[in-house]
Amino acid sequence: MTTNNWTPEQPIVSLNNVYKSFGELEVLKGISFDVMKGEVICIIGPSGSGKSTLIRCINALNDINSGSIKVHGLEVNDSNLNKLELRKNVGMVFQQYNLFPHKTALENIMMAPELVLKEPKGDVLVKAQALIRKVRLEDKQNNYPAELSGGQQQRVAIARSLAMNPDVMLFDEVTAALDPETVKEVLVTIKELAAEGMTCILVTHEMGFARELADHIYFTDRGIIVEHGPPATFFKEAKDPRTKEFLSQIL
Amino acid sequence: MFGYLNHIPGISPNSQQSDLPVLLPYQGHSAGKPEDLRFSRWLASSSPWVLLVIFLLISFYPLAVLAQSKYTLIQAFATLWRWLPFVVGSGFVMNLLISFFTMLFGTVAGVFLGLGQISVVAPVRKFSWFITQLFRNSPWLVLLFIVMLTFPFEIEIGEHIISIPDWMKAVFGLSLPIMANISEVVRGAVQSVPTGQWEASESLAFSRVQTIWKIILPQCFKRMIPPWMNWYAILTMATPLVSLLGVEEIVTLSRQAMEAEDNHPELLIPFFGFALLIFFAYCYPIARWTLKLEERYSVKL
């Protein structure tokens, strides 16, 4: 990244008192948390609690009203922010996959490194093929997204984000649109990614997955972080009544 | 008889008769607005034989009446036959030439105007919107008159004098409404792409220009073809307008030919009937093809 005032001892993503409203509707009311490099963070909470908005603010898909978001030393809430520079370092995977339907799986992965990072085509091809093997879809590399199942599309979407060599990956309810059988294959991919030391921020409803994988869990409700902690204590010793209620309904 | 007694909604084999709307066959939605294709639909929904029969009835009834005069039907058609190479070779070819160039200029300008309508720069967006609305909602003939009468017939560039033929001016005049309508087609098609595509593209650090040209436009290209062809057919049928301004196309030349043949009123129907037929023969297949493409592209998404 161009601004290199970041050192590994500092959080790679740091939110400080983030406020966000859509018109009258206040969605985030003072969110703060830090993510260290290599950590896996899960954000859980009821629908409409601002989880997706929160994660979308981190790569500036949504602007925030006040507060500070620092990613790798780069202030996101800055009108002079070079959004392209930020997004080269923050990968994002969506609930609806959003693969480009007019390109094959492999081309989907190759597009951004070629056009945005201007990497030579030969290198990009090698990288893309390695990534598609990594998500175990090498036999589907020349298929168009419409010919792939939801889980396969989502794994291509993950590979597409990884092709940009991001420092942080954002996952916005990536398994919510999948049927239960394919959820697993996507979660396995994310698990492998986390094992390799990728910093991951996930919005998820997969409690089992959060419990197994997360270094830290944040529970949001009505725009604030109600409770947080490592999975061991979070699931067993939830104190706040809202968290308790949510967990009792979902577990 | 009493068929309704056996009719079970949604279960009876002929689903067209179902009174449950959800069970009726899906009618594909086209790109842009449905009214863009109203003409094609009308034209293509009539079978060729019906249209031909109507045409023949209309043309032959008066012919039969006129045939009682001295200048016989056969003579009139013989005259048409003699003039045919001139009317088609110099006339209809000119109509096609005008339609090609108009579509070319209109499409190129229309794509940029349409992209202007979705620009992030507010003045560009508003200006593009204004130009689009202005030329979409003006009579084509008025635009033609303005261009024909205000454009110079020659341009001086240094020492060279380039003359602009009348038909070229007609092309500019007709390009304006085509540009405006293509602009709307482009805007409609771009807006029909799901926002998730924009977000995915943005989050991969594509610039806006890259997003539009590499991600969005390739996806809506197919969706733009049917309305684009529809506008081409409409334009082709509008090209005889330029005869009012003296451009030597099929209608102008037909009139000249009739004058050369002493203006027998019996000639009117063979000559103009032929003009009608040749436009029909050219535009009807385009309309059918448009509809076919529209169906094909509306299913696949």
C-alpha cells in the first residue's frame, strides 16, 4: 500500500466510533473494534442490526457519517481517499456471489489482476489456475457462472477476490443463499484460507462455524456492539439479555 | 359444449385457458421499455399471408376500377417494369444508404449520450438527459427541415471546398432522433443490470470507466439488440420523409418516373404500391427476427 505507516503490531483494521445513517434511519451508532493481522472475526446478530452495512463500510461501498475506519494505515473516512488503492487490499465476497455472467470462471478470476493490477497475462493465468485448484474447481474453469451451482459460484467468487492478493477478506453472509449441503464446501474454503493466516471479517449466521474458527465474536444489535469475546466465553457466558435471547433462539 | 364443466383451473391440459394468472406462460420482458417494441410486435404478430391479402385487396380493388379507362392495368404495370431498375437501383438503394449511415451515426452518438445520462457528473447527466428528451419528443420532419435548411451545402476547409450532398444532410437530420432513442435504450439496458455487478466490480478496484466498458456494457449488449433493430426498422420506413426535401430516393424517383410518363393517374397505385411492398419486404423480416432475438435473450438470464 502507498501509505506505509502501518506496522504489524498495529491492528490491520481498526474501527473507532463509527456512525452511519441512511437518512433518518441510524444503522450504526458508534461501532469500535480492532482486528489484528491473521485474525478471524465473526460478526453475528439479528437481521437489520447493521452487520452488512458495517462490513460494507470497511471497503467504502458505503460512506460513514462520522468516526474513523483505518485499514492497513489508510483512513477510509477521508474525502480524498483513493478508493481503488483501498479496494486493491480488501477483498469482498457477497451473499449473491455477483460473478460476471459474461465471463468464464477462470476469466472472472483473471479480470481484476489483468485490468486493475496490470499484471502480465501469463503470470495472471498461472495465478488464476492455482487459485481455481485451491477452491477445487479446476474442472469447471471454462464454465460460465450460470452453469455452476451456488456453492461453486461462491468458491469462484472467493478465488476472484484472492487474485488481488488482499490483506483482508470481507465475507458478507456468503453462505446465506446456499442450500445446506453446499454451505459446507464454501466454509471449508474459508477455513483453509484462515489457516493460511488470511485476515477475515465475516458476517455470518453459521454459529458452529463461528465457534470453531473465530478468534473473536462480535454480537451487534440495533447498531451497537452489545457483547463480544472469544468463542469459548462468548457462547458459554453471554451476559447481555439480548445476546442470550439471540443465542437461545439460534442454537 | 359444456367444456367448462370439465375445466379444472391450472390442471386442465390447455394452460392458456387457466384462470390462474401464475400458471399462464411467462411473457419475457425485453430490455428498455415495452413500448419500444410495440410496432415490431404488431407487425410480426400478423402472419405474412394476412398482411399480403390485405395489401392485395387494397391495391387491386381500385385497380379494377381504373382498368376500365384507356390506359390499362397492363400498360401501367409495364411502365412500372420499365422504370423498376431506376426506382430500385437509384431510389431504394438510396433509402438503404441513408438508413445505414443514420443508424451508424445515431448509434455511436446515442451510446455516448446514453452513458452521459448515467454519468456521475451531474451537469453531464442533466445535459444528456435534456438532449435525449428534446430529440426524442420532436417530430422527425421538423428536425429534418431544420438540418436541411440551416446546414451549409458546402464547407470550406482551407483551400478545399467540400460539398455536402443533400442525402448526407438528411442523414444528420434523421440521426438526431435515432441518437436520442438509442440513448434511452442504452440507459435502460445499463440500469437493468443488477447493482450487485456494480458492487462486485467496485470492490475489485475496477475504475468506473472499466466497470462500464468491461463489466456492464458487455452484459447488456444482447439486451440492446432487439430494441436497436426495432429502431432500425422504424428508421428505414421513415426514410421516404426526405423526399419532401428533394433527396432522390424511392418516392422522389417514382414521382419523377410518373411525370416522365405523362402523369397517368393509373400509375399511382403500381408505383406507390411497389414502394410499399419493397419496404414491407425489407422491414417485415427484420421485425420477425427482432422478436425471435427478444424471446431468446429474455429467457437466458
